[in-house]
Amino acid sequence: MSDILPPTLISPLNANVPVEPDEIADLIALIRESADKLHADRIDRGDLKILSRTIRELRYAFKVFAAYRGRRKVTVFGSARTPSDAPAYQQALQLGKAMAQRQWLVVTGAASGIMEAGHRGAGREHSMGLNIMLPFEQSANEIIRGDEKLVNMKYFFTRKLMFVKECDAVVCLPGGFGTLDEALEVLTLLQTGKRDMVPVVLLDEPGGAYWHDFHKFVDRHLLRTAMISDVDFSLYTIYDNVERAVEEIMHFYRVYSGMRYIRKQLVFRLQRPLSDDALAEVNQQFADLLARGQFVQRDAFKEEADDFRYAGLPRLAFHFNRRNYGRLRQLIDAINASQPPAIEDAPPEKKLPPP
């Protein structure tokens, strides 16, 4: 079913993680308390309708995505108006196919154009959709239409939350206002630490200038006026080749696996332990990221008992200063490059056009 279902606030947000009832009871109580206060505050009916719809949309979206949280997902943004014979459409098709072959799910806005191409390449089994309900232009494409992995949403802000919250990578192809809005939202969340680090690829048509010109604008009007730092360029890469884009995503998870905060420390999950030399290099090269102490390699914390899928992975723990997230991305790149890769595991050459 793809319709919005009535709210049920007692379900855990992640069906793949066992949660004791007492651990969510306090959160459910807070939701109920807030609902009671809305009545006491005499909130306008129109405001209540927005809040009610928001809770219902997110509740159902959480339910749909909960069953797939064990799968890597790439969110693909791009224009709904791109025709099927356009180079960008063919690239999205190839991208969807390549990621599905690697058992990733492809999440798009479920409409036509780039979104349809991503789903067509991935196939129905490897596609998820977040469709926005509009009076024109936006209806679910035939690949995802009627699928249980499709969620219809009224609000752009709830839709964008799900796009970013549930993904492990983002690829942006050329598009209109919506695509630029989505791309800049992702970069803002990464730059401010409101989203765990993920690879962001801006994918131009072969020889294209869409994201090339975007990069020139950012360099001229943001960097040169000190509105961003030069390390913020590490938050995205630009390619005009699908294979390079896929390599960028897969290399990001070569050693690095994920992150979370525990006891005021940032904890990286690693696919394999760092050598003593690599750990020493990290401590030397990235000391500026530390609020205090050092980077320490260790086993999982006891607070990670709910993270049973990753219980056996080594951790890299440190007191992050929570200021420079572009440098944090550079740390992840250094970790991924810390061991000699196999030929097929080599990182793609970064492509950022000259300013």
C-alpha cells in the first residue's frame, strides 16, 4: 500500500533493532504530553492540521523504511522533466542499474524524468519512492507505482527529511529549483553536522557544465567572500561519468562503515582495523579535529548493544570538536586510503572543476 495510513504512535521506528518497551515509553509519553499542551495552548485549527498530517506522514514513512534499514540506499535527485533520450536520463538509468547490481536500493522522488530513469535502471525490486502529491506534473512512475516501497507525501519538508535521513549516499543530476533545493539542503546538513557523513556526488552529463558552473558560483561567491571554508569542498565531488560516481560511493565504505555519538565521543565503525602506523598518522594529521585526547581504536561500546549488526566491527573513538565537518570528511577519506587497495578498489580521481 502506498497511501498514508492513520497514526499509530506505539511502533518502534526501526523494526530491525530490538527495543525494550520501557525505552520508548518515555518518548511516547512526551508526544502525548505535547499533544495535550496543544489543546491547552488553543492552537489554531490550521496549525493542528499541519502537525497532524506531519505526524501521520512520518509515522507511515518510518514504518515503510524500517523494513529496509539493513540495506544501503542511494538517494537520486534530478529533474522530472528530463526526456528519455537525454544524456542525463541515460546516466540515471546506468546509475540505478549499477547500484542495484551492488544490492543497493535506489530512492527517488518516484516521478518521471531522472527519477523514473533511476528506478528503471534499478528495477522495481531495488527501488523505493517518496512521491510528492501535486496538482500537476508529479505522479508515480510505472516502475514504482503501487509498490509497497512507495510513500506518498503532502509536504516537501517531510519528504526531504526521509530522503536524507534514510540514505547512505546522494547523487544529484541536473534539475530545477527542487533539485537545487535538495542538493543544498544535503550540503547544509553535512556542513553543520545535522546529518551523518555520506558521499555526495554531483553528476554532470558527459562534458556537461551544470554542476561545473554551480561549483564556480560557490567558489566565487561563497568561498572568496569567506561564507564557507575551502575544506567544505570536500563535502561533494563532481563527475560526468557514472562509473566514477559509483566508485566514489563504494570507496567511501571501503574501511569506514558508519558513525554515532556515545558518551560525548564520536565513534566510527570500521570494516577492518587500522594498522598502528595508520592510527599514528591519523593522530598526527587530524589532531585539529580533537577537542581533547587522541583517536583511540577499540571494540564496541556497551551502549551499542542495539547495533547488533555491527557488534564485531572495530571502532575509532575520539572527542570531536564538532566544528569542521569538511575536515571530518577528509578524515574518512584518509581512513579509506590507509590500506593499499586492490586494483578494483582504487579510489576514483577526484573531479572538482577549476574555479
